[in-house]
Amino acid sequence: MAGCREYADSIPSYRLPARDTWANVWYLAVAGAYLSPAEQLRCIKLVIMQITASTSSNIKGDVLIDLSAGSFVHHLYAPSEFFKHIIVLKVNDRCIMELKRWLDTRTGEFEWGHATKIHVEIEGKSAELQDKEGKVREAAQHVVKCDLNKQNIMDPIVLPPADCIISVCFLEVICKDQDDYIRYIRTFSELLKPGGHLLLFGATDMTYFTVGNDRIHTFPYTEDFVRKVLVGEGFVIDKCVTKEATGISDLIDHKGVLFIAAHKEK
């Protein structure tokens, strides 16, 4: 996600999470573990800026579903202001454990203060630093495991129709091919109310990233492909932002990052 370089001058040196665990592998890898700390922070800022801009305009409601990789929380700061209930779905028990550790402020939780500070500075509300994390903890009362291979991913529980779904750096990880991507977008649509919103953020044309000695293969997609899938599944694209990658690394081969805000046709 080195394409966020344009934000370099405006980001101070906040402290980043130090632990390299599988629970947070997607934060560390997809958000730039192999880039400089400044590059990582630029990428965090890009996510926060786009989601904040979208939710503060016309995206709000009762229920938001988060289907994102890892156990990071910075993409939920803005939604916690506009949604009463945030339902976080994970496919991995370790991610659930780490996220609940943060939500319950337990010993050993990941430190996300650097991302919180970026968010309140974007909003111009630096006095609300502690209050921002408190709102996320209050709204995200449900962190549960899902099975994406089932028609009802929460079987036997039936989720309430969502006003919005957020998915950050997730589909490139779980999809094997184009058919998988289309199927999961269709699943997202089924979870949404008519007129509900979908916020997608991910890495484009990424075939792999490396963690330790392991090369993790991912599904590469382009902006054009994502646009066609969304339109084909009944979404109207409201906003699309792309940033080209400017860094080169043999540990990750993404070409850029993509943010799309869309809504399900009524």
C-alpha cells in the first residue's frame, strides 16, 4: 500500500504495533509490514480518510457488519459515530480472541492509539481521543465467527439485514478465483438491506505476500473487474479511489490500493 505516499508530510511518528502474530498478519502484511513505518501510517490514514468521508456524508443506520481481515479496528472509528450496532464477523478464532482482548481492554491488547490519533486529527477533534475508542467498544458488542462456505454464513443464527458492510483487505485473501469473488460479493448483497451500502478496501493485482518463511498466495483483481462484479450483482458505484503502489519489494507484489463505496439497488 505504498501508493499513499502523498500523505507523508502530514503524518507524525506514532508508535506502531510491534507484535508479528498470525492474528494481525493482515494488518502487518497488507497494510505495509515490509514498508517503512511512515508508509504504514500513510496507508492507515488512507483507510480512515475514505471511510470517514463516506460515513459522515450519507451512510448511517442501525446495523453495520464488518467482514475484514485481521484484528485491526481503525476502520471502525467513523462508523461507530453513525451506527448503533457493529457486528464483527471473523473466520479465524485467533482474530476473534485478539479483537475481544482490545474491546475488553485486557492485558496484552494491541495498541491502536496511533490510528486513533490520526482519526481525531482528520476530524479536527483531538480532544476526543479517548472517547473515540470508547465509542467503538460500545458499538462493537458482537464479535463472532462465521463460515463463508455456508449459504447462511452465521447458521443457525440469522443476522438482521445490514445498513452497511465494510470489508478491508479481505476478499483477496479468501478468494481462489473470480467465481469465489463473485460468490462472496453476492453473499455481501444478501446480508444488506435494499439500498444498503458496501465499503470495500483492498490491494489490487496482488498475487502473494510473505510472512516469515511463508509465501501466502492471494487472488489478484483489478479495478475494472471489481466494478463489473459489483454492477453485475446489483450495486451502484458511488465512489472509487485508487492509488498506485510506488514501492518495490519482493515480499509483496501489489500494484496499488482500491477503495469503492457502493449501494445495493432497491
